[in-house]
Amino acid sequence: MTLAWYDWIGSLGVFLILLTYFLLQTDRIHAQAIPYSVMNLLGASFIAVSLLYDFNFSAFVIEICWIAISIVGIARILRRRRMELTGTRDQ
């Protein structure tokens, strides 16, 4: 079996998502931390890229949702940090 470059990218994505989950479960990373969301974003993005070359609709949908959720998480963390720095409150 020969793996194409996009298979390697997808495999790296799977590894990142599994590593992120392992780090979360072993309390080495926190769900409200930027690294958690960035690792999930990268992992899902890498898997989505591989799916563009060997398409599977349902897998692609879940990766797009995973990407969107990760972006929302990053935005919320950054917003919370900005509010803490400026002393403002969420309304």
C-alpha cells in the first residue's frame, strides 16, 4: 500500500486530534486554553485536506464542524483575555 502526501497530512491530523484528547484527559492541557483549540483546528484542517483528495461526505462534514467549533473556541478565549486586560465585562 502506497500512501500519497494527502494521506500523510490526514494521518498527522488524526495524530494531532488524538494527542490533544490524550493531553486533555491527562490534565496536561485545558479545554479553555488556546493550544487545545489550535491543535483541534489544525488536526481537523489536515484531515479535511486529505478528504478533498479522497472524498467522504460525512467525514468532511464533521471535520468542517470541528474546524468551526475550534474557531469559535479560539475567538471566545481571545475575547475573554481582551476583556480581562481592559477590565470590561461581557454584556
